Amino acid sequence: MNEATDRRAPTYGELFSVFGRIGVLSFGGPAGQIALMHRILIDERKWLDEPRFLHALNFCMLLPGPEAMQLATYAGWMLRGVTGGLIAGLLFVLPGAAIITALSALYVAFGGVPAVEGLLFGLKAAVLAVVLEALLRISRRALKSVEALIIAVAAFAAIAFARIPFPVIILLALIAGAFVLPPAPQKGDQTSSLASHRPTLASFLATSAIWLAIWLVPLAALTATLGPQNVFATEARFFSIMATVTFGGAYAVLAYVAQQAVEVYGWLRPDEMLTGLGLAETTPGPLILVLVFVGFLAGMREAGIDPLAGGALGALVTLWFTFMPCFLWIFAGAPYIETVRNVRWLSAALAGVTAAVVGVIANLALWFGLHVLFGTVGEIAFGPLSLPVPELASFVPSAAIIAFAAAIALLRYHVNLIAVLVLAALCGIAATAWL
């Protein structure tokens, strides 16, 4: 029987169950999250096929904001329309947002407790193994030709050593993909009938107007009600801007966020920004949830109300204005992207983006690995190039042991991810107490 006839649209209950599971298991940054969705949606549930999944991924890589969250929203939209997209997108974000909000409060109260420091230490070491596993999974699926491998290596060198901005790398990858990658064989529509309905200008304008209002009306209301200098109004403006310029994922924008939040607004200290990044690295959901930590501390310190209530409101404002724009990009853009899914040259161009993103993820794995395994990482400049150089004396053997053990458990024995993270956290607590 044709594979297309075997597929059916999942029920809303199934969407809640599956995307809720993805939301609580989405550790390891975008690489791990994309691999998790691939495994569940394609290999286990068979709700999507790989060409369509990769086509959606290529589009999401071009958008500002967290690509994995937008991919989840796109997948939910393909399966059950706008309602399905909302279910998938919200469930991808809300578990991690709730956890990092709670951890922000605990950090304020107990951040200096050795057991907490040890738990974070063990989790960060294990997440290094998770990222490496995900990088291997994505590489095997995206790098199916020598040309794609060359694009990936070039992207890695460009962002790791030449510091070329991510949008420039993506543009060059689009051009390279269109000219050098062989067009992928096209398949018929195998999932839903959504793409068979060609979008109209009227539907695009209506969708855009609705989601712009959902995004911007609360911004105007906060500013008008509380005043433009109020911390919540300031957060709403600041994170709305971040939502439109975060090309390349969280790492690409964290330097700017840290500079503004620490030096301009004074919401937190430099070391606290690093703590927030560590919390976001080890909680489910997109890494950009580190902004919720920033918003929590800003609201706690600047709102002039009960610190816990101010922190919770600050986290909520940050969450709203960081992620609401993502639904606008997907619901307005996805219908058009689906109509060009079988344009062969465009598919090749977007495949170039996927290959380049493998190189970018490899750079993130390198950056993360160096900062987990070494206490001090410097740089050596060669003209316009720079090479990260760890201080060998700052090597952390316990972190290396935990990361290596986690990698063996995941790659060789396929141990459950949650079990690996729990054991790594316990090992981190033990290692910290022993040292």
C-alpha cells in the first residue's frame, strides 16, 4: 500500500502527549532538540517524512528566533493546522520556561550552596555528550554528498575562526547550495492536505495582522500604562527587538544581550549572565530561555514590588515578547514555503543551509566543549582570524570523565537520556564535594 495512504492526522490528544514528551526531553540545544523531533515524529510515530521535515527545518534556519521551537510549531501546523502549531510550539517552550523560572528563584535563594553548584557542574558535562550525539545524527542526515560536506566545513571555519556573521554564512550557503548541490528527488505530499490549498494575499495579511496584534498590543499597553521607563515596558521593547535579530540561535545574540543587560540596564552582573547560560544549557527547551533568567532578575530587582512577584512577572514578560513573534513567522510564512517544496533548485539551495548549519552546530559543540573541559579559554589572533586556545593547566578531569561516560552511555549503549542526566548530576555533586 502507498505510504501516503497509511498516514493519518494525529488527534489533539496525541499531539499533546507527543509534543509534551518532546518539551520535557528537549535537552542539548538545537542539535539535540532537532534530533529528538526527528526520532519521534519520523522514526517512531511516522507522522512526517524526512524530505518534508528537512524542508521545514531549512526554512526555520532562515528565521530569527529559536529554530527548534519554530520547527516544532511548523510540524504541528503541518499535522493539525494553526491549533496543532500552537500546541506543538507552546509545549516545546513552556516546560523549560517553568523550570528555568523556578531555578532562577532557587538561584537567588540558594545559588551558593555547594550541592547546587555540583548539580549544575555534572549536568553541563553530560550535555556536552548530548550535543555531540546530536551533531552526529544531524550530520549523517544532512551531509550526503562531498559538496554538502565542503559547505559544512567552510561554514565551521567561517564562524569559528573568521567570526563571519551567521546571516552572511546562511546567504552564502543558499547560493552555494543552489549552484553546487544536486537537487533532491521530490516526493508527493505525504502528510496532510494543508499545502494543497494555495495561500492568498488576503489570508497572509489577515494572519499577519492577528499575530502582530497579539505581539505588539501588549507592548503598547505596558508602555502606556506603566510608562516607558518601567522595567516591564523596557523588557517588552528590548526582547521584542531581540526576537527580530536573533539569527543563528542563542549563541549569536548572547554577547549583545549580556552587554545590554549588564552594562546598559544593570539588570544583573557578568557572572550571573554565565550562571543563567549554565541553567539554560541544562534545562529542556531552547537555549534562548536564558533570557527568561535575565528577565526574572530584572523584574526582581527593578519592579519595586515583592521580589518573587516581580521576578515572575519579569520572566512572563520576557517569555511573551521573545516567543510570540515565532508564531507570526511560521503561520504567515509556512503556507508559502509549502507551495515551493517541490521547486528543485530552491530545495537544493535550502539543503545548502542545512549543510552550513551542521558546521555552525559543530562550532557550538567546540565552544561548549572547551568551556566545560577547561576553566580558562583564551584566543590567539592571526590577522582577521582567531583561534580559541584553552589553558591546559585549567583542564577539569572530573568534567571530562563525566562527559566521556555520558557519551559512552548514549552512543554505545543508548541509555535513556533522562537517566544519563540524573546520573551525571549526582556525579557532579559527588565530584564537587570530593574536591
